[in-house]
Amino acid sequence: MELDSDPHILLTNDDGIDAPGLRALHDALSAVGEVTVVAPDRNRSAVGRSLSYGRTNSSDGGDLSLDLEADSFTSLVPHTDHDLGYAVDGTPCDCAIVGAKGLEPAPDIVVSGCNDGANLGAYVFSRSGTVSAAMEAAFLGTPSIAVSMDTLGYDDDLEPADFERAGEIAADLVAGAPGTGLFDRVDYLNVNVPGPKAEPNGFAITRPTEVYEMDAAFEDGRFQLTNRLWQQMSNRDIPDDEDTDRHAVLEEAVSISPLRVPYEVVDTEPVRTVFDRIL
């Protein structure tokens, strides 16, 4: 899908509409196109591709039971007006859908971010609200970019100025894509920017790392999880190959992973043979 040279940009995130990363992207993208913000009214991090569709949940985190009538498949997505656009009582994917399908004019591109924290690795596609919103837009046929910034070890309160480089990268990608055929070849980009104190070190075209390490234990009558991936990141000691997103960010380069929406069917003769035996 070819982008217009003066694009309508839908901006969303998962950190909430008042997050400094979204404000930074809004200001940067406004210089290269017309920006409409449709974002969650509060932090919705790590909700993945979940939707509010058909659920009776309220703002106070109440009942999440399904309530689909046989003759009704339409659900209200509440919102309030905000100085940036629309603050939605819903998930990032809710925002991507209502923004892409419920507003006029329809966006030429969706940008999701900038997330407070990197979204690295194949496993984040179904976990990160930031990446999930970009994926949702891609499934709907709208090119999209997920933008995140590595903040591991950065303990200061973040301000929009801390996301300045992320905003510049996002704006450059949106402004530079028209006429290139980029989004005829890829569906969405997962962009990860080094932290605000990192020295610029160019960019790298990467693949999402497939390394995934989570540990769990049951101690003193309680379950606990340990994220070995982020422990490795903190120690600057990772097992990832040089062409991966995590390796690029640790080298303080901007990681850009050009992706298609994931759908891979493993239809091989050995697999068919197994099913023939079972069924």
C-alpha cells in the first residue's frame, strides 16, 4: 500500500494518552502529517491483542464476562474527549480498530508508541500492547509502525524531551516512506530506539530474536516469575545473534524489524503423516 505524501496519521499507544512518549510522537509527527490520537485513557501495557468487544467491563476493573447476544455483535467503546484526540476506555487494539475504521478520513498509517521500554523479540508480538496495536492495523490493511524506547536502568522520571530521538525516527520513517514502495513489501515495522542517554550509533535492519527465557518457582507458598531476558539485558550479556533486535539495541543502534503479519502454516508431508495416523 503506497503512502500519501501528506498522510493522515493515527497515533495510539498502550501507556495511556497522557504518557510522555505519546506526546513526543504527536509533536514530531505533526510536522509531517495530520495526526489523530486515539489512545487508552490509562495504562494498558502488556494486554496483547485483547479487545473490549462483547465485554461488560467498566473503568473500575469490574466484570469481564462475555455478554454477546445472538442477534447483536456490536459493542460500545466508551471515550472522552482529550486535548490530543480521543481517550478510550479500551485496549490498544480497540483504539487501532476504532481509529482505522470509525473515523473519517481513514488513516494512511498507524503509529503506536512511543513505549516506555523496549519491545524486543518474537514473543512480544502477542504480549505487547504497543506492537499489538500495530499488528491489528496491519491485519486491517493499514501500514503501521510500533515505536518503543529502551529505558532499562533509566530511573529518572521520563519527559517528552527524553523521547525526542524516537519522535525524529518515527517522523523520518513516515515522511520518507511515500514513493518507496516500502509498505507494498512489508506490513508493519517494529522499531526500538536506545535509551535517552545513549550515543547515536546508526540503525540496523534486524529480525526479532527468538530467544525466550522465563523461570518460575514456588517458594514459601507463593509463585514467582523471573524474566531471564531482561536480566541478561541488564547485565549486558545476551546470547542473541548479531542480526537480532536485542543485539542492535545493546549496541545503541536503532533496531528496525520489517515484518508481515504472522501467519505461517506448517503443511509438510511429515506433519500430514502424523495427522493421518492420529485421525
